[in-house]
Amino acid sequence: MTAETWNEERLDNIVNTLCASYAPGGPAGRGGMPQSRLVIELLEKILEVIFPGYSGRYLYRGAGLSFTIGEILNEVYLGLQEQVERALSYRCRTEKCQENCHSLCHGNSERITADLLAKLPEIRRRLRLDVQAALDGDPATTSLDEIILAYPGFKCISVHRVAHELYQAGVPLIPRIMSEYAHTLTGIDINPGATIGDSFFIDHGTGVVIGETAIIGNNVKLYQGVTLGALSFPKDEKGQLVKGHKRHPNIEDEVTIYAGATILGDVTIGHHSVIGGNTWLTESVPPYSKIRGGK
């Protein structure tokens, strides 16, 4: 049997079949969504001003440092404000908001973007604690610079601390774009909704999963393959997943969780506990616990 050749009729058939399969509104109705590529570029500029000089993309001179940082921040504000407005407007369209959405979304996007940039000094302070925690907790490194430049766990938590602020501000889509970018780069999957305390360290990192409603205290250390996940997904009377409820673990201060451990559900791991590798936990444990082999 002779293979069909490429011709205008065949092209039309494929185009028509694809267009018929699109949801009402199709791609044209999604033209106002945030643009992933631009969001990631802006995220990298935010990380640049938090730890300037590490990317190699900008040349800093003593007298011009403030000028360069100011220029980057202005670029971020203008670009991110537009992307946040797109995200807010998209939600209004999908939820069929009846109010004067355009002006509201524009004003909210300006406020949210300015608030995020105002929080950058605090985000930097917290990330410096995370870097120090990595230095203190990993004998394989002797340099803060090495951690900032090369450690996947630090890259992921850096992105998370930015994305979490936008998540807390109620911005749709953009926080997840940021977190999935970090996931792609590092193999570490932290939902932007997760609440993470100071001096957080992920050693090695590959395969770590932290769910949306997880709450992690201060001075917590995770190794590769740790999962802080949900045990079950309750459904409503129509069989739809119930969203927004607390379903992930609470990890108190000074806890260490070793490689491959899985902790599921809204349980609490008491402070100063040590959870051994490959442990499976679905219930709370008191402070100062040492859990091995799922016991």
C-alpha cells in the first residue's frame, strides 16, 4: 500500500481535526496567559539580585553596583507586573468574574509585584541561613560559594522562597511555573504552597517531593528520595476531589529525615526526631523520636 503524500487536503484534514478537539475558546482564548519563558527569565533576574555575580550574566563594579541592581529590579517589576496581571486576568476569565476585572487585576498586579520586590531583602536573609545550614550539614563542601553555585537543593529552595510569596499572594499559574522550572533543573519537587522554615537543607536532593500543605520548621534536613505526601484524596458527593484541605505532614524543628523515607498525611513529626532511611510513616511521632525501618 502506497503511503499518502503530504498535500493541502491532508493538511486541512489534520488542522480541522485538531481544531475540533480544542476546548471552547481554543488557543485564542488562552492568549492572555502568563508566558512561561518570560516568567523563568524574570525569576532568574530575581535570583541574580539576591546573590549578585553568581550567574556571570552581569558585570558588577563597586561604584556601579547600586545602578546595576536598580536596573535589574526595574526590569523585573515591569516584566513581572505584566505576567501577574495576565495570570489574574486569566483566572477572572475562567471563573467568569462579573466585576470590573481589568482595572482590579491591573491594580492588584502592581501591588503584588511591588510587595514581592520589597520582600527580597528578607528572602535573601533566609537564603543565607539556608546556605549556612548546607555548609554546616555537609562535610563534602567547604565553601558557601560552592553551595550557591552548584547545589541543587539550594537552587530549588531559592526558587521556592520566591514562588511561595506569589502563592501566598493568591497569584495563579506563575508560582507553579517557577516550581516546575526548579523541578526540571534539580529533580526536587516542592509545591509552591509548602511552608518551609529557616535553615533548611536538602542533601543530594534527587527525588525529594514536598506537597502543597506540608509545613516544615526550622533547622530541618532532608536527604534524597524523601516524600512528604498525601495519604488519601477525599471526594465530595459528586466524586470530585476536595481541594484546599490540610493533607501533608508537619515537620517540627531540628528534624532529620534520611534517604527514601515516605511520610504521608496530616501527621506531625515531633521536634528533634530522626527518621531513618526507607521508613514509611502514616502516623505522628513524638519529639525526640528515632524511627527505623517503619517502626
